[in-house]
Amino acid sequence: MKTQEFIIEGMSCGHCVMAVRKELSRLDNVKIDDLQIGKAKVEFDDTKIEASRIINAIEEAGYKVVL
């Protein structure tokens, strides 16, 4: 398992956090360790899912991941 923190632009409230949580929870092999306005720390099995899929899920929620 790998732990990675993603910095997220555009989040400003609790609704933003819920939107990102909803998208991330749809992914298999991903566990949300910490999710706050502006960042998400997740644990995932990098042999089963790539970080790019996590980034795509955050972007599907309407936010931008800063690389």
C-alpha cells in the first residue's frame, strides 16, 4: 500500500469535501486517510490502481489537483 497526499485547488467548503469524498469512495483499492479543504491524503494499492485514476476522480468532482 502507498500513501500519497494530493493538493487540491478550488475547494472552499464542506460541500467541496463531500463531493471529493463521494468520487474517491467510488474507487476500489483506495482508502481515504484524511480529507480537508485543499488536500486529500489517501492510501491505495499501487499495483491495482494508478495515482492518475485518483486525480481523475478528484477532477470529476470539479476540482484541480496541483502536481
